[in-house]
Amino acid sequence: MLGFGFGELIFIIFIALMLFGSDKVPEIARTLGKIMAQLKNATNEIKSEIQKSAEIQELNDSVKGITGTFTEEVDKVKSSVDQGILPEIKQAADDLESMSGPIKRQM
């Protein structure tokens, strides 16, 4: 408890009694207790806000990681379409054009 021993605590209480009188000490103790409770509540609220912001940051980082992975996969699929499927489609279109060319001329 704040590094005070029993003897120091008794001495502080004795000084408080001498300064404020026996009728004011309970009121002062109550006020100090309320202040300590408010400080504890404020500290707990700050801690919870820090934890919430850390969790939100962690979620944002994980979403960025997932989004990055998704983007990489989309790029891979696009690349494979550009390299593999698109030339085959162009070749098939050219073949159809060469086959339908004489038919179009006859009509």
C-alpha cells in the first residue's frame, strides 16, 4: 500500500486528526475514497479504449493481409487468362474468320 508501513500510517492518521479534527477526518476519508474510485474507473476506461484500438488495429492488419492475398490471387488468374486462354480464343476467332471468309464472299 504505497510503501507505507503500519507505524507511518498511524503517524499520518495522528497528524490528520491534529490538523482537521475528529469530525472532519471521516468526511475527508470518504472524499478521498470517492476520488480514488473515480481515478480507478478512469484508468480502467483508458485501458479498455487502448485495448479496443489495439484489437481494431489488429483486425485492420489482418483484413489488409487477406485483401493483399486476394489481390495476388486475382492477379494470378488474370495473368493466366492473359497468357493461356486469350491467345487460344484469338486463334479460334482467326480460324472461324478464315473458315467463314469464303462463305461470306459467296453470299
